[in-house]
Amino acid sequence: MASRLLSIAWGAWLVLLALGLPVADASAQLGDDTGPGARRIPVSRLPYTIDRPGSYFLTATLVGDRGITIASADVTLDLDGHTLVGLEAAGDAIEVDVERDNIVIQNGSMRDWGGHGVNALRAFHSQIKNVRATSNGGHGLLLGRESAITECASRFNGGSGVSVSEGTTVSDTVCVFNGGSGIAVHGACRVLRNTCQNNGYLLGIGAGVLVTGDDNRIQGNDLSDNDVGLDIRGRDNLVAENLVRHNVDNYEIERGNVLHILLGQIPEVIEWPATVTLAAPLTGKGGDHGVEIRSDDVSIDLNGHALIGFQGSYNGIIVRPGYANISVHNGSLREWDGHGIFAADAGGNVEVRDVMFSSNGLYGAWLGDESTSLDCRAVRNGRRAAAAEEREALEGGGLRLGQGGTLRDCTAIGNEGTGFAVGPGSTFTDCLARNNAGSGLSAADGCQVIECTASFNGVHGFEIASQCTLRGSSANDNVQDGIRIGDECRMQSNTASGNGDGEEGAGLHVIGSRNRVEDNSVSGNARGLVVDGTRNLVVRNSAAGNESDFEIVPGNSVGRIVEVQDGTVPGGDPWANFVH
């Protein structure tokens, strides 16, 4: 009997082929409803219940007060470009009745249903793709665990645009103007490359993305104009590269997550350990800081962009007292009425690297203790401090660090105050201070200044306190002293030329005691090497072309001063000082 039926089917196929009729449809009719060649079952009326596995498709746009119920596993429902339209007080457009596996809903729309667009919260290992849910009373799209929603759109729904269970992926989907959140997920979900805008407009409590569980990955989403941009209420979530801006509140995030924030708007407060990357140049507003840091372990990558102040703005970046392990790098801060960066009261270990500070009202950067500035430039800062009335007692200039600071390969040019100012125990290496209205470099007790240059500054080139080392550095054409030192310092192998205005100012001016001044060269200064203190050791220095070469008060240990004549340097005294 079976072979007879097969022969009949084969004969029918040959007849169709001979007549030139389509044979694909005919052969599909011979298969079952679930295999690779399964016939597609039409859905042409509402309500409709799918109670067996198979591939189903809409024949047209359908209208009703009850939609489609999926009461079987292994179902594909292709809306085929059509729309399910709900009548007043209608239920869900599509509902999965109990737990079902392997459901696919695709390629169409549903709108104006009183319930949800798709209620597949009981479906698992399932998919919703290329579906648009609009103006439904409940949520737009609901999907169960370990499933996927991709390339969908959910708009103007009363609840959330998309809400999914554990382990589900939502990607490349648009959720706008929903009453609840744009996308709401629980645990171990992935939310990738979605756009969520203007959500929470009905209840005022919706987020662009709402996360209420742990171990989710939220990456590459564009979240704007929502009640909250990104609301993370779990732990151990990875949050990366999301553009979050123009929301009533951009971030509400619990601690204990891994955060890589793509910053698209200021002012912003960072309240959790995070890596922050600027998405573009950002301009602040009056009466506020640009970025306020209220957490340890925050790294800000300016990404080659600028944080730009506005009239009446405060500081570009402020680190609140006590917070430590802060890094800012690779960009610029300019035109803030306060400081470019203010971290004077930070808890330590603040690093600023490859940053330009320009035209800020006070200091380009004022960092606290144990801070580091590497390859930074401070240009034309301090304008507000210079213009302030005396009662305001404002300070400004290039870069200022607390005790134990490190500056390397930094430049301070044209600032209204001091170019560089550091606290006790700090180190300068390969820094340049030029054309600053104050001193070029001011170092407190116990500092080391190695191979630096200070030139054309309005006060001193180097203003060195006590117990410091200045080695291999140059001071040129400063208005007062090229190098000015206090007590118990070591000045070795430095040069000073062209310093002093008229009769004032010296190339190297020792005002304290117990210093070692060795192997320095002073030339063309108003005064050469001047020692006003006592008990100093002055050996192996050279002077040339100064108005007065050596001015040393009694009570010091001074190598013999030898004047070189006829180009011949006398031998025999390794500690001698020379005039040539």
C-alpha cells in the first residue's frame, strides 16, 4: 500500500513537471509540518490557537479582540510583513500559554492591543526577530530564558519596550517612548547595540536599560532622554561602551560592577570604580563641574578630546576628598573658571598623563599628595587668579602638586602665576617652565630637580627651598634670580645665564646655609654667583660676563677663585672656581 502511494505521488510530480507547473509547492504538501521541507500553515483569522508543531504564516493583516495563542513547542510564526491589530480592551497579540521550547516569531507588527504585543515569557530557547510592537497597553515584547530578541522595535507601549528572563540576548533593537523601561533584563543576559530613547514618559520611573540581576553584559547601547539612562541594580555586570546622555539621571548603578563608561555628556558624577572614555569633545555649563569623582579607582581616558568650560563653570574634573587611585590621560581641559583638574584633597595616587591644560581660571591642575604628572602641558592658566581682588586670595598657575609628587616631561608656558609648584619630597625631571608671570619652578623642602629648564619667567627661574637637589638644569633670562636656594641643598652642574633685571637678580643666589654648590656655570647675569648665607661649600664653579661674578660673604668654604688669563687655565687645584 505504501509503495502504491509513493508511485502515485511520483507520477503526480512528473505530470506537474511536464506541464511546467511549480513543483516545490506540490512536494511540500507531501511532507509533514516540522521537517526541513515542512509545508507552511496559513493563519487567516483571529483568534487562532497553534496547538501542534509547525511553520505558520499570516495571510494578511488581521484585526481582533483576541490574538494568537501558541500552545505547542517547536513553532515558527512568520507574520510575513503583516500586522496584528487589537480592538479596544483586547488581550495580547501573541501569547505562549505555558512553558514551551523553540518558538520563533518573526517579520511583522502588532499594535493597539490592550495587553502585551508578544507575551512569550514562558517560551525558552526561542527567538523574536524583526518584529515591531506599537501602542500596546502592556509591554511590547516579553521573552523567556535563554532566548534572543534581535532587530526589533518597540514604541509607545504602556509598560516596558522589551522585558526578558535569564540568559537572553537583546540586540540591535529600538525602544522609544515606552511607559516603563526601554529594555528590562534579569541575570546573565546580553544587551547589545540597542537604541533606547524617551522611555519612562508615563510613570517617570523607566530606564533606557534596567538591570535587576547579576552577570549581565550591557554593551554598545545608545541611551538618551529617558528618565534614567542606565539603571543597574545587580552585581558583577559588565557595562561597556554605552552612550548615555540627556537623561533626567544618566546613571544609577550599584557598586560591584565592571564599568567602562562612554561619556557623552557633562556634568557627570562618577560614584563607582570605572574606566571612563570621552565619546567626543564635551562642554560644561555654568555653576557646575565637568566631571565629579566620588569613588576610588577611576580612570578617565579623554580619548584625544577636550573637556571645555563655560562661563561661570567650576573645575573641569574634581576629585572629592579622600578618593584615591585616579587617572586622567590623553586629551585636554580648557577654559574652566576654576582649575582644569582639582584633586588637592584626594587620597593619593592621582596620575595625569599626556594632558593639555589651557586658559583655565586658576591652576591648570592642582593635585594632592603622592600624585604624578607625566608629559603634560599647562599654558596660559591663572587668568582669574591674576584678576582677582586681594580679598579673594585666589591662587593660579600651571601645575601644582602636593608632597611626594612626580613631574616628568612636563611644560608650563605663559601662566599668570608659577609654572610648577610642588610640595615636600617631590621630583622634577626634564620639565620646562617658560614665560610664566611668577617663578618658573617652585620646590618645597626635600625635592629633586633634574635636567629641567626655566627661562623668561617673571620672578625666579628656580625657587628652591631646603634639603633639595638641583642638577643638570638651566635658568635663562628670568627677571630676578635664575636659581635661588635655601638651606642644605646640593646645586651641581647647572647653568644660569642672562638673569636679573638691571642690578637685581643673580644667576645662582644662595640665601641659606650648609649648601654644596659645585660645578655650576653662571654667565651674562646682573650678578653671577651670590652667597648671602654662611657655612656653604662653593667649589669648581665658573663665571663669565656677569656684572659681578662672585659675591660671597665671609663664613663660607670657598675654593680659590682663579681668573683665567690668555686662555690658559691654571692647574693644580681641583676645587678652584674660575672667572673667564
